[in-house]
Amino acid sequence: MMRLPALLLAAILLTTPAFAQNVPIEPDAYLSPPDTVPRSQLLAAMDASVALIRASGWRCDTISGFRVLLWETGYNIHCNQFRYHYEVKDRGGRWVAELK
């Protein structure tokens, strides 16, 4: 078995695109600051939000932006190089995706 030099391995890891579990996050994506939401919760919220967006019949192949809404319970999401803009909100205990 061939072993990769540590420097090469580090280069591969640093150039590999970031992913929420199922959706690529664009390299220049803007995300909620880590002091507002822990990274693990943010990634889980991204996956759930994109699943809801797709279940509503809309596209979201890559994440361009993902922010927590300030005045409501939900998220502001931009997808596909900012081509699509959505809000995912809690409406009376039921989560809904809205195209903006």
C-alpha cells in the first residue's frame, strides 16, 4: 500500500470542496458566523433546508449563502451561485420553504 506524503495529503484536504452532508457549499459562500450557530448545527440545518426546498419542487444544487433569520425562526438560503433565493421558516410548528 502506497502512503501519501503528509504535505500532499494536506493539499488534497484543503482543496476539497466543503459539503453539508449532501449539498456542496460554494467556496465563496457566505454563512452565518460561527459565534451565532455551531458549525455542526449549521450543516444539519443546511441539509434539512435543502431537502425541504427540493421536496417543494425547487432547485438547490449548491449553497451560495446560508444565514439564520434574525426576527423569525428560520433560514435565508441562496443556491446555485445566487441564482435562487429561499426562506425556510417555522410556520406554527410546520416548516415551509418559500421562493423569494
